Amino acid sequence: MDKVILALNTIASFLETGIGIWIFSKVFPKRERYGIQHQITIYVWYFLTVIFFYFNFVKSAWTVVYVVGCVILLAGHIVHKRFRKGKGENTILFLCLTAVMFCLLARNSWYGYLANGMDLLGGVLPPLLLFAVYQCSFLQAYLWEFFYLSSTGLLKLMYFIYASQTQGIVWYNHMKLNTYESIGYKFLIIVFVLVLIRFFPMEYLVERLLTVYKKWMLLITGMIWGFTYYMTMLGKDQFNISEMTVMLVATICLLISLLLAISKAFIKAEKAEKNLYEVRNTAVEQQYKELRRAYEQNRRFVHDQKHMVQYLEECLSRGEVQKAESFLSQYKDGTTQSAPKTWTGLPTLDFILNIKSRAMEQAGITFELKAGLDEIMMDEADFVVLMGNLFDNAIEAARKCALDNRKIFLSLQTVNQMFLIRMENTSIEMPKRKQEHFMTTKQNEEQHGWGIESMKYIVQKYEGDIAFHYDESKFCTDIIINAREATN
């Protein structure tokens, strides 16, 4: 009977762990290239998995053979040419150690129905695996495992309290919880999670929490873990009715608080996303208007050309060569002034610079450009939105200065696989800032002030950095984007 229960518990643990990793993989895609930090993480994960396996299972001859085999595979992995180029991990070794990790987690579940310490550590091994394999930060990998394990632990707590009341089981006697009834409850939790995935936007929720609201997620998870730990400590002795009442009230309050917090986060996220889309749409609309303007200008040129040719023919037929030359000279000067200027030879960048240079000329702003790049290391749409917001903010600030102090400087450089952007403009006042967010000086705050947030979003998308330096007379924005990340 114990073997059957052990097998069922192992299956339940495999499913529980696998579902958690599967949800995470829906939010963060697999890495196409492995940086040095990811390779080191893989090595650490390999090492810890082998060590934990050796010290948690019987130290038999088979275990020694297993460890020796892993060492050999690891050595082969180090010299593997694919790994040296950062293209991936040794598949056989990876699959073997992933299976071992699942076994270790199943063993932990068998000996500890509620493992608060392991929950706090995110299970130790899974965060390392997620960070190494998927396009995420280690904090995001850890937060997800901490949240997932703490949430399932809270659900398991309900059965722990029930068993304490009906079977007299206390905290230090977890082994008595390994029954058909407890294993059935674990499968019930798995079904509950699958239902949530099926009928609720779990991927969107997890993505928003792990990318935008990490602090909220840490706070919520900490509350869940703290409550579970407190109730587990109370379970050192059997729960009494008063403790059950406190637990029930506390659970209800906790769930209500979580629902309110998540609802608030969603409303704020939806509003922020809507505003970011409006910023992007405004930039695209402006680009469309400029294309429309160029198209109309070209149509006028084609339409007027036949009249110009007729006039020149008439001048030449009368022998009025000087008059024809004068007309051509005037026409050449006019087309030179109206023709788009070539700033860098990069069509997209020149297109943006021509749009914004006209706005700067109208505002009396002196513009200086320093460009040292052969290509744009970003998606064209993202680059247009990023540069559009940089210019709009700079022009708005410089326009308020005295006419002889309206200046904007832009530098675009590619140095050692890094795409560097610097926008510097004059200003007359310190920007208003609330924590990490800049506040708009315009009346309708909800409709304005999203340009910088849009820039932050784009830079984060390419795993870059954005920094702001300012005083009462100058505002500078520095952006660094890893060219390798941008081209992946």
C-alpha cells in the first residue's frame, strides 16, 4: 500500500511542478542564446542537483555510478562546441538532471506535506532552471516559484487543519498525512489550478505581476507564506475551535485583500497599457501624416512638371536661353529647399530627423547631431516611437527657454555591441518627479506624461538601461541597448 501511495504522491508532485514550469514558459519564451551568467547558472544547477541527489537518496553503488556518469557528461558539456558558442545545453544531461530535480521535489513532498522553508527558497532548484532556460531575470524566476509554492501550500494547509481535527495529526508528524485521502486532495488542487488556467487569463496576470508589479507580487506572496507559516506553527498541537475561527476569519480577510489588490493592479495596468498604446498610435499617426505630405508634394511636382517643360520649350524655341537658365536656377533652388535632408543615410532615422527638424525650426531651436552608426539596432516601429518621444519631450522643454538658449543635442553611437543614445536639451525648471515617475505639467494628467513611460517600456523590452540627468537648466536622457539582444 505504501508503494502505491508513494507512486501516486510522486505523480502528483511531478504534475504540480510541471504545471508551474509550464505556466511560466507561456509567459517567457526560451532563450535563443546563452550569456555567461546563464551558463554559470546552468553549471550551478547541475552541481546542486547532483549533490542533493547524492545526499538525499541511499548512497548505494548505483548512486556512485550515477554521480560519476554526471561528472563525465558535465565534462563533455564544458568542451562541447555548441555550448562554447552559447547555442544551448547538452540535451541528454539536461533531461536527465531535470528528471532528477523532479524526483527530489517529489521526495521533499513525501517527507514534508507543508515545507515552508523550501517554499521561501522557491524550491531552490526550479528558479535556477527557469532563469537559465527562459528569457527572464532571476528575480522573476524566484518570485514565480515562491508565489506558486506558497499558493499551493495555502491550499494544502486546509487539509492539514482538517487532518489535525479528524485524525489528531500535529505539525511534526507529516508522514501520517501520506494517505489516499491526502494524495487525492493534492490531485484536487491540480485540477483546481488547471480550471483557473482554462477559464481565467492566467498568462496575462502572471506576465503583468512579474514584469510590472513585482513589488506587489512579493508583498502578496509574503502575506500568503507568512500566514501559512503561522498556522503551521499553531499546528504543533491540535487546532482548537477558537484557533479554527481565527484561521477562517484571517483566511477570508486575506483572500479579500488579495482580490482587491489584484483588481487594483489590473485596473492600473489596463489604464497604463491603454495610454502606452495611445502614445504609440500618436507616433504612427504622425509618421503617416508625414508620408502623406511627401506623397502630396510628389504629386504636385509631377503635375507641375509638364507646365515647366512647356515653358522651357517655348523659351528655347524663341532663343531666350538666358531666360530658360534663370528659370532652371530658380526651380533648382526651390526643390533643394523643399527636398528632405539626408542626415545619416539611414532612411528611418533621416525620416524622423526631417519631421522633428521642421518643428525645431518653427520653435527657433538650435539642433546639433552626432551620429556614428551604420544601422539601427532596434525594431523600426519601436525606434520611431522611442525617438519621437525623446524629441517631443526635448522640444517641449526647450521651447520654454529664452530664444537664444533653445538648444537640443542628439548623439547616436554604436560602441562594442552597445547602441548608445543621448538626448540633451535646455530647460528652465526642474522636472516634477514622484518616486520613479515624472509628473506632467499639463492640466489633464491622465492623458499626458506617458512619453517617458513608453520609452522605459521599449528599453526594458530590449533588456537595456535608461537614465535621466537634470538640473534647472538642462535635461539629459541616456539610453543603452545591447545590440545582441536587439538583433535576436
